[in-house]
Amino acid sequence: MPQQIFLDVDTGIDDSLAVLYLLASPEARITGIAATAGNVPAAQVAANTLAILDLGGAPPIEVALGAAEPLAIPLRTTEDTHGPQGLGYAELPVSARPLSARTAAELWVEKVRAAPGEVIGLCTGPLTNLALALRLEPALPRLLRRLVVMGGAFNHPGNTTPTNEWNIHVDPEAAKEVFDAFSAAPADRRPLVCALDITETIEMRPAHLEALARAAGSAPIEPVGPGHHPGWRSAASDPVIRYLTDAVRFYFDFHQLYDLGYLAHMHDPFAAAVALDPALAVTRPATVDVELTGTLTRATTVADWAGMWGREPNADIVIGTDPAVFFDRLVTRVGALARRLSQEPA
Ligand code: RIB
Ligand code: CA
């Protein structure tokens, strides 16, 4: 039986690869998607997500619009990281798929109540709408089969301030409500946390894009590099490869601009791969809390690994993985999806 995944995204470039990875994975069935404001505003997240579902040949999947703002502070977006629309240099046709009439929080609750103990929640954006869902249904931690969160930084520098990571930075109050809500969760229901400590080891490079193009049977193979003019666009024959090349190249340019190298950290598809196969990750339990009042450290995730606070662990933090295994799965699965879609009658 496929694993039911409820996805909460702020689509963005790497979020879109997480969606494609799940669509390309036969063991996954996306039961619903929450569009959360983060990389770009919620309405743009929803439009991007619907367009990616079209690109990936998805069946009908309910996508619900999330809150316009975080719980307690104004929304901050990051178009400089993900591009003006959130998909890098890529531009996709506007989808005809309808948005849900429900809110993202209502969709979270409805989908999890409908399949108690079966749904894996996967959050690759700020936790605003999961926090709102927990306010609607405090039993969510027990009703979910598992929660996987891409977010936070522990023994690792932040990517938004010196100590905090983007998804938590956008809505730290929501993140605290989520980690507090899972404080009473049994050990096998503790959130699996993919923080920057591990996701910044998942370094996509141009060779991975070329491998995806080969796996898809796309032509020509387009070796991208830092010398490409921003106005250059892929002429790949395969539409998924064309999209990935134009989207990820923006991410390569961004990482290069910040002296991280001509590469792209694939935070969200890695979290998706862990959601489908936790054996990809070595984890260590900890008690996680979120700083809300620090002058310099607000929105920092803090892990008590040794029980100094006297509180039970509320998270399993990913501390190890083999990035090559992940990239092999990404290339094999998304490449096969692209090839399959291009062979289907128009
Ligand atoms: O810090 C990385 C995370 O923030 C990723 O999920 C990226 O998409 C952004 O949402
Ligand atoms: Ca994201």
C-alpha cells in the first residue's frame, strides 16, 4: 500500500523537487497539500504548487491556501533566493486545477482525521499552518503516523541569521507550538527533523542535472555553469528537465553569490526521501525548543541532547546520511517520471 503523505510546502525551488520526488515515487500517495507563505506569499506558493502538479502529471490532489501571515509577525519572503515567482528562472503555465475551498489548517485536520495513524506529515516550509491545525485538533500528534520537518539548525550555522534557519525564522512562534505539541508524543511518533546540519550536506551540482537529463532521455544535455547569462534558458526536449534546469540554475547562482560554491542545497527533496524511507537517516533523540525572546538569537532552534532541561525528547534529529544514495534515488525516480510523461500521448 502506498504511504499517505500530507505535504506542507512554501514552493520554492527545492520544494518543487520534493513534490516531483513524491510524484515519482510509487510508494507515495500525496493526500493533500498546504500552501504556506514563506519563500513567496501563500497565493504564489499555491500557484507554483498547482503548476508543478501539472508538470509532474499528478492526479487530482487537493491544495489549500494557508494563512497570509505568520502567527505573530509580518511575513518575510525571499525572492532573492528562489526567484521573483519562487521557481527560479523557470516560468510554468498557470494551472487550471482549482484551489480547495478549505483553509490549509482545515485540510491538515480533515486529511489526518480521515486516516488515523496512517498519514505522514511532511513540512518543507514554515510551520504556520501546522500550528493552526494543532490549535484546531490538539490530537494531531497522535493521529499522524509520523511528522517529518525540514527546518532548524543545531550544531550548525543558520542560513538566515547566524543561528537560525529560514523555515523557523519566518514563523518561530509556530515552530515552538509544533515542537511543544509533540512533547508528549511516543518515541515512534517523534518528529523526524532534517535541519541544516544534514541538508547542507545534500549538495546538488550541474552533473546531477545532466544525469537527470540522461535518465529522462532528454536532449541536448546542457552543462550549466557560473558563466551562463541570467537570460539563458534551457532548450531541453523534456519539459521536466527544462523546468529543473531553469529552476535549479537560479539556485546555483544564489549559492555561488554567497560563496557556497556553484551548487544547491536540496533541503526539501531530502526530507521527502526520509519521509518515504527513514532508513536513509541516522537520527538522535533530543528535546527541541525555539528561542523567541533572544535579541540576537530569536528563532534559533535549541537541542537538549543530554536531558539537561529534564524534559523528555520531542524530536529525532537526523545526524547522518549518505548524500550519494539520496541523489541516486532522486535521479533514478525523477528521471524515470520525466521519461514516462514524455512518452504519454499529448
Ligand atoms: O532553509 C531552507 C528551507 O527554507 C527550505 O525548505 C527552502 O525551501 C526554504 O523554505
Ligand atoms: Ca521550502
